[in-house]
Amino acid sequence: MSHARFPQPSRRGILAAGGALGLTALLAACGDEKKSGSGKADAGDSGPWSFKDDRGKTAQAKSTPQNIVAFTGVAAALFDYGVEVKGVFGPTKTKDGKADVQAGDMDVSKLTILGNEWGKFNIEKYASLAPDLLVSTMFDTAGTLWSVPEDSKDKILKLAPSVGVSVYDRKMTEPLQRLLALAESLGADVKAEKVVKAKKRFEAAAERLRKVAKANKDIKVLVGSASQDIFYVSGTNLSADLEYFKSLGVNFVEPSVAAKKASGGWFENLSWENVNKHDADIIMMDNRTATIQPADIEKPTWAKLPAVKAGQVIPRVTEPIYSYDKCAPILEDLADAIEKAKKVS
């Protein structure tokens, strides 16, 4: 995992002075009425709904949730199964108003954005949606919902049931299965031709990556993320995507245990002067908008890396959209890169 997965800005309280009074008024106005959802998978008044999440908690509602709010990447995965959300939080729009990489195929112009960066969450706007479900991923064992601010989580979680899907220390296939199950519980047709085809494509891509990795065992892949002062080298032990790729045989560069210790086991910090510490034939670079992209790196030591000089730098989808439709191309692109790579380390 890269540094950008653990942003450093302080998690200030969302409510300004007097904001709590505004929130109380909104809740009173909402009462027990819920606005109708805009989801394609419309379950209507289907009777009691429940879903046991990866915290071991069971979210419950009198009927299938329709006013769903989710972390952007989760919302994008649900969208691929025909379940649309009313609001999102997390990176959704770029500075020029286009869809962020984590927004997938969603029309971001139609979404209520509660916060357009990690850790930003407008509680009053959330309450105004009359939410009946909140969904996010989790990157730890403590059940911390990703991008839900710690200092205001109690207020947020009182407003609607919540579901957490773990992407921590497990293979990619597990959150894929969990989000498919959640989508089905929310009314998605998981036997639809589009879903079946996407799953078969993913399985075929996984088998191809396994074969390509086996045939190119000498190709070393380094996973990196860039900031102004530090280059982060990710280990594979905790990230769902990298754990899965490694299980398929991809030969990753691994930082030492000691090097990763300071980051909780996720990555190794390198100064740009020491960016050549590890030999690599392919470099996978964090594609999220919060990180510096390869084309914008101006450090001379970066330009001298063998993989960079060979043009063997590819994006890493650091926070995958966990639908089969979006994960299959990730496997295909990695297989292509390994198959075409020249040994330069």
C-alpha cells in the first residue's frame, strides 16, 4: 500500500459552530420518511432486509435500502451490478470536473458528493438524503470504515445502518464476492448476462496471468507511489490486489520487514536519492489523483531507473473498483506488461 492510503491531513470535525443544530433540524424534518431511490435494481417494498458485513455486524432495514450512500469506489462497483446510490464520499471528480479514476462508469454529474477527497464528509448533506444505508471498504481489523472521519463517525453512523467490506489482508477475490453478494441483497440480478460475462472474463484473465507469470518468473515487478519528497515501495502482504497477483505467481520486489515496520507493514519509504535501491523490470505506479503520476515526476534519479528508461512503467489501480467488470482488465493489463517486458534489472 502506498503512503496515499493513509492521508495525513487532520480529520477536522465537519460541523462548524452551530452545525449540530442544523443537523438536528434536518433529522426532525426527515422523520421516518425516506425518499425513493434511483437505483436500477429496484427492490421496492420487499420486506425486511439484512446483510452481515465483514465487521461481523448485521445491517438491518424494514425494506431493501433505496437511499444508499457509499465510498466512491464501492458505489462504482455497485453501479456495475445495476445498483445506483444517492450520494458518495471520497475522490469523485477531478479538478476539471471529470470523473476520478475511482468513480468508474458512474455519471458524476448526477451524484450528491458529500466530500470529494479522502476523509471529507458533509454530515448535514448526508442527513438531507434521508439515507437508509452507508457502505465503505475497510483497510484494518478494527472495522474502520474507509474515509468516514473518525472525529464525526458516531454522528454519521447514527443516521443509517452501515456495511463494511474488508479489503485488508485478503485476496482480491474475497471483496469481489462480498460486493456481489451485497449487490444481490440490494436487488441486483447477479445472473444477468453482463455479470456472468464479466465474471468469466475475470476468471480467464486470472488464469492467463498465472500462465504468463510462470513463463516469466525472472521479471521483477516493483509497486510504487510518488510524493514530492518520498517514493513509497509497497509490500504485497496486506493489499488485496497484490496478495492475489502474488498468489498467481507474479514476482514482486518486497521491502524488508524492518523497512515496512514504520508504516504498519504497508510500504518502505525511500528518498528520491535512494529510489534505485531495488532492482525492477516493471514499475507499477499508484494511479490515484492524490499521488504524483509518472509523467509528472521530474526527479533525475527516477529517469535513470532501468524500467523507466525501458518504458516499462504501468499504472497500478491502487484502490480497485471491486466488480468483476473492473477487475478483469487489471489482470489483463498486468499479464500484457509481464509478457512484453524485457529483462533490464
